[in-house]
Amino acid sequence: MERVVNFSAGPSALPLEVLERAQSELINTRTSGMSIMEMSHRSKIFEGILQEAKTRLRSLMNIPDSYQILFLQGGASLQFSMIPLNLLQKDHQAAYIMTGSWSKKAYDEAKKVGQATIVASSEDDKFRSVPDLSSLKLPENTAYLHITGNNTIEGTRISSLPNIGDIPIINDLSSSILSEEIDVSSYGVIYAGAQKNLGPSGVTIVIIREDLIGHAPKSTPTMLNYETHSKADSLYNTPPTFGIYMINLVLEWIESLGGVKEMEKRNRHKAGLLYDAIDQSNLFKSPVNKADRSLMNIPFTTGNDELDKAFVKFAADRELLELKGHRSVGGMRASIYNAMPVQGVQRLVDAMNEFEKTHA
Ligand code: PMP
């Protein structure tokens, strides 16, 4: 069977080369005579793979030595709790920028742990934009500022950071990690679920500045304390070994193409193709404020539910799948992460033009 063009928001398409490589090694990984899934996490081979993945990520993202890379479980959603459990001290408050459903969930979890405040929000604009953060002022007792760098559902991104001095910025990059160059040293913590730009679901990457580790209260459950995973080099308990193996292959694939700089170039080109098609169309519209448009998740609509449905079916008939928008936003959404080839986006643009000719 031919592979389809998969616009899923996550878990999402993986590079075909990576899947083929995993297939070829599946029953005998690195001449061990066993699959990576059957191998002890304390084995030399697995420990080697874990170190390779860390070294590759450090080099691809230019992660300074003063940051640790952790491979955790529980999804980005568990980070919504681990962040305040580890970083929100008594008598301090956590500041949240509200830019969509995921930042709302992060904020709701922080409130369960301590004092959390919304310091900027685009909810009044139905999250079709992100707030201007240029003059953001935070109270002195702010433990950290949490942002959602790319809003998977709403299709927006935060492109410039506020100047808040020494207060660490925590960035949920679940849907845009490795898609464009960023300066890791601007952040206290970066976290991302793997299932969009990194590999299969089940692994969460946490990049954390070392001085932020070791401040959780003694009552913090062992598994929820960053210090546990930092001290054990992500091997405190059995990690998601197959997921980490796949991440290593994806990172190798990114390296082979020229790194994050090249990914960004490709992603800007792909997103440009689709936004141009939307902007030039008399039928399709983007609900998102132009300056805040995501490079990864692109919602669009005809403004008519029946026509939207008809387009999703029209596209599916052409093997362009998973284009139905999130239930909270409606319309369509094309998620075009690193693994989406430019030809996939071009096929979508062609289908939009063809549909418009017969339905406008
Ligand atoms: N944050 C963002 C920005 C997301 O897109 C998602 C998942 N789509 C999550 C958090 C939650 O991730 P997980 O399902 O890994 O818990």
C-alpha cells in the first residue's frame, strides 16, 4: 500500500527513512540478536543509544552545558504539574500567558499546586492572536513565566519574548521543537511531548537549566522530582526505550539534512506555500492574526460547515488525510511538522485550488 499524506496534529507523520531504518533493525538491533524493545535499559546498547540521542539533541539545539536533557514519561501534560511542583516555591507565584487550550490546562494544574496568575491573555480574541508581551511586567515574587511557544490547536506562535530579567521562562514547545532555531539560553525549561517533531508518543523531552533542579519540597513524589531523573540520567526507572531509540533516529535524520537551520528553511517554505494559497483564495480563510501564524499548525476554513466537511472528504479522496480541524475550532487544520515533505503541502494546495474551482 502507498503511504498517504498525513496532516495529523499528533501523533504525526514520521520521516519514511526513519520508519524504514527502524523496520530494518526491528528484530535485530545493532547485531544484538534482539529487538530494542526486548533489551534491558541497563544494556550497553541501550545506554549508548540514550547518550547518542542526548548528544545529538544538544548539538542540534545548541544546548549549553549548564542545561540537562531529561527523557521522561507522562506526556507534556505531566509537565503541567511537574513545573509548579518543582519550581513554584511557597510565597511565590507562577505567571502564565494564556494563548489557547494547552496553556489553559498548564495554568489549571499550577493552580492546584500553588498561586498562579494569568499575566497576559488573548482569550478575548478567541486565541486568534497572541498577546503583545513587549511591556510585560511581573510581580517581584514571580517564580517563573510559563508560555506555550506554539499553539497546536489555535495555530499561533509566540515569536518574541518579554524582557523579564532573571525570572525563568518555561516554554511548552510540544508542537514546534526542532522546527526553527531558538536560543535555549533564553529559557529556564523547555519541554515537549515527542509525538509531533521527535518520534512516537510516550517520551517527553525536558531541557532544564541546572540551577532549577533540586528545589522541590521533600514531600514531592520521587517520580515527579526533576532531581530524581537528573541524578539517574533518565534511568531512575525503565524509560520508554523504543521511543528514545526512535528519537535518536529522527535526530540523525535531521542532522543528515543539515540540522535545525535547514528544517526552519523548509518549514518556512512549506508554511509560505499554504498561507499564500489561503490568502489568495476566494473560498478559504485563515482565522489567525497574520503576525502570529504558526509554521507548524495551519487552521483554515471556508466559513461554512458543510463546505468544510465537503473539502475534508474531497481531500481524503486524494489521500490527503487528517485535515479535520480540532473540535474546539472547527474547519480544517493542516499540521506540517518537520517530516511533512514539501510535495505533501503542494498536493494540499493543488486540491484546494481544484475544490475552489468547483465550489466557490
Ligand atoms: N502542549 C501542547 C502545545 C500540545 O500540543 C499538546 C498535545 N497535543 C500537549 C501539551 C499535551 O501533550 P501530551 O498529550 O503529550 O500530554
